[in-house]
Amino acid sequence: MPRVPAAWNRKKNNARLLTDRPRPWLRAAGLVTVVLLGAWLGLLAVGDVRVPVGPMDTTMTLRPSLSGGTKINVSPLGALHLDSHVAPVRLDVNVDQLDPERAQALVDHPERISGLQDEVARDVEHGTLDLAVRSCVAVVAGATALGLAVYRRPRRALTAGGLALALLAASGVTAFATWNPKSVLEPKFSGLLSSAPSLVGNARNIVTEFDVYQKELARLVTNVTKLYDVTSTLPAYQPDPTTIRVLHVSDIHLNPASWKIIGSLVEQYKVNVIVDSGDTMDHGTAAENGFLDPIPDLGAPYVWVRGNHDSAVTQRYLERMKNVHVLDGGRAVTVAGLRFAGIGDPQYTPDRSVEPGGDAAEELAGARLASALRDQRAHGTPVDIAIAHEPVAARQTDGEVPLVLAGHIHHEATELLPYGTRLRVEGSTGGSGLRAVEGRHPDPIEASILYLDRDTHRLQAWDEIELGGLGLTTAEVSRHLPKDNQPGATGTSSPGSPSPR
């Protein structure tokens, strides 16, 4: 039998080794999986710290996240979300309980409240540093332990731990580079009324228990706003003499739950005036007029313009009501220290005998409103807020007024127009009425609280309030500030004295 050369055997052995060796990308993917999973398990196991923050006991943790940010959990009422940073880790702060001794000390010594903000800042800083150290240990230990269990080689396990530490450090650098301290001024609050299913019922009995349902929605608003009052840091929110609070509602569409919600908002936010930008009705018939009877008892003056679902019959009925101001044709009125002017929608779509005029009719109505605004300024009574139902009409007032309010499109929107006028479009405060059940998901109930300076009558901030639609009980409140009211802003020219076109 002929002998096989040794060189040929070595070549075959080398080929077998190359075939048996895992591909480099597969090994890298496995190592990355071990690093990520081990770091995550480490954070879950030991990556949290208990920190006293002022009179509260809190737990701080880091969690993997695609968007970053900070989440403050206030169980059982809900959570506060802050866009504080962009990184693959999120900071979770759980408010566990209020320490009775520290809280009582603040009550007994109210002079300490003035220094509470600095004390809270120091507590958060110390807690964050402690959390950073603990998280480093947690991710290294978790990745190393998992690496040792998978590879059974100390060097590979240490490599996994080192990569986990490098990943956490890179995340920290990214978070520091994208840190947004102003995020606390524009929080988003979300909550869930846990007892709602037992109190309200499901969609099958929502009709028979509608009175219970609307009371629960009103109670939800009360709870949300009380919590928001505690957690908010924007001075403009406080119901003090320096601000005028305007509740903007629109497109109620015959939803009776809206009146209880509006009444709750008026009470909780100490609202000075309510503005309704139309479509309060659905068909505008005389038979529907009784739906409007709760308006005088809402607790604040009511400023109203006609929508495309509101008829002349509806308008005349409201004009006879106490504490209701109907605006049409550019008419102006002063309510709660603010000057309003508005125009009714030129189209009445439920009446099919009338052919709608489309955007051309809206633009003509908006031009009439703009002309009335110029006349008011010429007479020395400039308007602070203009109102139209359709955004197409509202845009025609650009440059003639600082703020114009509209509705119609059933979702909230904000737009700064080219000549400086801010357009605020409200969503449907009635959750689109009967149309709420047409889509796959019910439309939310939306309203806004606008904060205006009592001296300058300029918009300081606004809160967007969104409740879950028919049969739902979620709630969300988002804070927003105009750019010229951001901390450090030097102020910009406003359309109080608009530049000519």
C-alpha cells in the first residue's frame, strides 16, 4: 500500500480545522448576545438603589431602552415621562412612599420649604452617582458570569464583562451629550384608572351605565390634575393672579360626557373662560337644543363660534343664554380680561340642500375676520385671541392677532404661521360624538388649558389633555411652552403689533 505524503496529511488536517472553526461573524454575534443579555440580567438583579428624595423614598434603576428618557412612576396613579436624554438606557424613578417623619418636619418647619428644591437636587445627584457605580458593577458582573457559564473560559468571560462596561460607559456619554434639562418643563403624564372596568363596565353595558361612565371620566380628570399640580414645575401653571387660564374645547358633537369633563377641568384648573370653537351639535336641529342647557352652570363664561354642524337655530338658542358670548361676523367682546373676536363657519354641512363652498368659502370668512381684527386695532381695542371653526379660515388672520383658535379636524395641532400668529387647533372634546365608534379604535377626548400672562395677554404655556375614547379610561397631560418662553429666551417680537404683510 503506497504511503501518503506527510504534507498531504497536514493539508487535510488544516482544512478540517478551518471547516470546524465557527465563522467569525457568528462568534461575534454570540459574544454580543452574551454581553447584552448578561448586562441586562445584572441590572435586573442588583442595578437599583433606594434614595430618599426630600420627603419621599424612591428607587432608581437603569433599564434598556430604544429612545432613552426618564420615567417617574407614581403608583398607583400613573407615570411622568421626560425626554431628558437620548441613549439606549432609560432612567426609571419609582416613588415608593412618602416618609411621614420627613413630611411632618416640613409641616412643622415651613421655612425649610424654600430650600427644598436644592435639597431634592442634591438627593437626586447623589442617587444618580450611586446608581452609576452600582450599574457598572451590575453589568460587569452579569456579563462576566454569563460569559463564564457559556464559554467556560475566564478570558472570554472577562472580555464580555469589559465590553459590557464599555457599552454602559458609551451610553452614559451619549446621555450626557444629549441631556436636556428643559425636559422637566414639558412632561407627559399618563395614568390608568384601575377600578374603571368594575365601575364602568364593558362596551355592551356602556349605554345603560352611561351616567356612571361620565362621572368616572370626570373623576379621572380630577385625579390627573391633582397629581399634575403636585409634579408640575412651571410657575405659569399655578392659578395665581398673574395668569389667565383659558379652556379650549371643540367638536363636542352631542357627547353628554363632555359637560362633566369640562366642569371638572374648570374646577381643577381654576379656569377663567371657556372657548368653544364649534360643532357642539351634530345636526343643528331644534330638538337638540336641550343638550346645551348645562352650559350656564359650567362655572366660567362661555365664548362660542358656530361650526359646520351648528345651525342658525343653535346659534339663536345660545345667544339667549346667560354667561354665553356668541361671536360671529368678526364681533369682538372682552371676557375675563381678554379680548376675543370670532366668526361662525360659513358652511352648514348637515343641510344637504345647501351645496358647501369648500375652502374658498372658508378663506372668504377668514378674510372677513382678519378685516375685523384690523378695525379693532385701529380703534385702539386690539384682539388677543381670534376664533374660527375651520383652520383654513383661521390661517387668514396671520399677522393680525397673537393667537387664533380652531377645531374641525378632530385632533390637536399647533402651528406658528409665517407672520407670527400662533394657530392652536383643538381635538374633539366629545371624542367625535357618535362617530367615535366608526373606526377600529375610539377617538380620544381632547381639550387644552392655555395660560396667558395677565399683563401682556401673551401665551405662556399650554397643557394638552387627552382622555381615552368611549369606554376607555386612560389619561395623558402634556406640557408645552412657546420658544420665546423657554428659560434663557431673550423674547421675540409678537404679533400684538403685527408686521405688515
